[in-house]
Amino acid sequence: MDIHFSPEESEFREAVRAFLKEKLPAHVAARGIHGKSITKADHVAWMHTLNDKGWLAASWPVEYGGTGWSVVHKHIFDEEYAHSGAPRIVPFGINMVGPVIIKFGTPEQKAHFLPRILNSEDWWCQGYSEPGAGSDLASLKTRAVREGDHYVVNGQKTWTSTGHYADWMFCLVRTDNEAQAQRGISFLLIDMKTPGITVRPIITLEGAHYVNEVFLDNVRVPVHNLVGREHEGWTCAKYLLTHERTTIAGIGMAKAMLARLKKTASIELRNGKPLIEDPHFRAQIAEVEMQLMGIDMSNMRILAAARDGGVPGSESSILKIKGTEIRQAISYLQSKAVGGYAVPLLKDELGHEHDGELLHNDYSTTSTCQYLEMRKASVYGGSNEIQKNIIAKMILEL
């Protein structure tokens, strides 16, 4: 097993850097680097740029518009992408429901939905978590009753990211109340414009509106929007979650965050000495950097195995745990490095342009928003406690 980059892979890295430098608008990159919000129009425009290049759906097969990249090429792209400040690729269409439709969908579903995802015509949200059914997802209560050519759906979803923007939701519903646990769950595609759907905002700690509650009252969903077989939606759900947990590790993002932390800590303070010269703080940076190097090496071993035909199993849970813990640690150190500038941010500050000053509203916004956002990283996608149970069962056979 060779975990080093080949000359071709190194050339690919340079090609990605050159593309991002040329095509990524400077104002969009600056806002990304400094934690500012961007408009949906800017986001969609950048997705079109990636799609025109053929680089939007990195994990899709070529015949459906994917890149045909190896897992190593995908890893390289993710690293360079995070470093550039480019807008995050909204994962719900490209990285979540898209692969599920490719794997389990009908020819008609593939022909209709996949091009619309690539062209950003449809934005998606995820209807998984419910009150009382988050990490214990199999206990979900939302029901779908078959009536002729439709399912009638009733229930509630929560923590629905981008639900207020979404055109469609991929949703887990219970279609057999007599079945136990994971059995009797189906995977539906629901048009968010359907009568009976109500979206209510949940404002998170940093003052942002990203997640929502979604109420479904007698929502009629055509039977042809069922993905896979009725009562066997858990198979789709597991397939999706494995992909989600691996990407949640966010190694490329962590590297970009660490570089920014070092830059912040190198700024001279009022006493004339940068914080990075403090032995205790430097040791904290070194500790988190060693952990990041360790998970990066583990990720490279997993990628090398996948390149040789292997399939990630419990490794995705390991990456999810350590990746989120490392990003939480970096965001904490970033707040310490900024010091008094890491004040609770004002909501309107997220919309300000980058003013060019290192220690001003840019750092207040980035540090506070990043720290608060990272608190939830160890919960979504299956809490880290649940991931440890998965590891225990799959590796330790407990």
C-alpha cells in the first residue's frame, strides 16, 4: 500500500489550485475565508462554474455527470477547496440524495432529479431527525399511509438544514407501524411546495438561520417518489449516512482552520510579542496539529484501501469522531488567540464586507461564529457517542 501522492496526483493538485485562483471571484473567496455569509445568487453562480468545469459531483459516476476521480483526487480537491475560501458545496443534493438516487432510484428518478441537482435547479434538505429521534433515528414517528397512488404523510422533522431554501426534501417515514426498529421505514422524495408543509426557523447560538422545524400535515406524496422498496428505506439511510460521516471529518477544512489559527497567533500583541511565542499556547497548537496529522494519515490509509477496492466501514465513524473533535479544538484556540475581539457577534456583522483589518469585525465574526458552529459538529450525522457504540460493535465485537 502506497500512501504517497503520485506525480500525476501532484499535478492534479496544481491544476485545482490554478482553477480556483482563476475562477473563484475574489469577493466570494474573501467572504469565505473570513466567515462571512454569501448570497444564494453568489452560491448558485459558483456551483454553475464548478458544474461547467465538470467538478461539482466529485463522487458521482461519470455517466451521471460525475468527475471519475479516484478517492485520492477527491481528497486533494477537498483540501485545496477548503484552503481557497470557496463556498461550501451544499451537501444535501450532491453528496447525499444524489448518490442514493444513483444507487437505488428508478431510471425515471435518475433522469429527472440528477440533472436538476447538477444545474442547481433543485435545492434539497434532509428529513431525518425528529423530536425524540435524532441519534436514535430508527425510533422516528413520522408516518406515511398508502392511499391509492399517494402516500399521506404526517409528522415533524427538526434540525432541517436549509429547509427554508429547499425545493425538495428526502425524508424517512414509517410505513409499517408493526415492524420493529429499522424495519418498516421508507425513503420518500417530497416536493416542499406540497400543501400541508410548514417550515419554522430555529435560530442557532451564533444568531444564524440555517436549521428549521418542518411540520407535515396530510402531505400527499406520489408513490413514484419512493426510492428503493417500501419498508426498506433503512438501507438507503445507512448508505447515505456512511457517506455523510466520512465527509463530516472535514480534514481539508481543519487544515485551513489551523493555518488561520497560526496566522492569528503570529500577530504582535500590545507587549510586542505574538501569542505563538507563548510556550503554553504553542504547545496547545502543536498538540492539535499532531492529532490532525494522525487523522490525515489514517484517512490516507483508508483512501489507499478504497483505491484498491476496499469499502469504509467503522472507519467512517472513527474519522467522524476525531475530525469533529479536532475542529472543535482549533475553533477554541482561535477564540483564545483573538482574545477580546471574540465577542458575541452582531447578526448584521455577517453581512459586512471584509475591511482588510486583521483584528476587527472579521475576526470577531469568524471566531465567534466558528466556535459556536463547531459545538454541534460532534452531534449531527450521528452523535460521537453513537459512533463509539458503532466502533465497539464492529471492531471490538461488544
